[in-house]
Amino acid sequence: MRYAFQTKDRLQEFIQMEIITTAEATTLLSCSRQYLDELVNKGKLIPVKSVNRVRLYWKDDILALNKK
């Protein structure tokens, strides 16, 4: 996918709506951080970005896992 944003505000709005943190993901999935890490290690979930212990995820990927 390719995205183009006309303004910084539009980009920030997109990020706030579509990207979530590990804490938000664990809340949506009602699971522990350890389980989320396990999903990542098994390749069932791929973070958008990882820096140290901070991971960001696509909200749609988390919602799709929640439906399974």
C-alpha cells in the first residue's frame, strides 16, 4: 500500500487511528504482553516497528486476530 498525506495533521490522524501500541493490543485481545510476544516470535503477528521493547502494530491486524 502507498499512502500520501497532504498535511502533517492528516498523517498524525492516520497514525492515531491505524497504529496501536503493545498495551492497546493486549487490551483489545484481552491477553498478556507475553502472549503477544509469542505471536510475534511465531510469525503470526508482525509489528509495524520495533524499538527496544516498544512495538507498534496495525490496528487491523490485531482486530483480525481478535476474530479468530
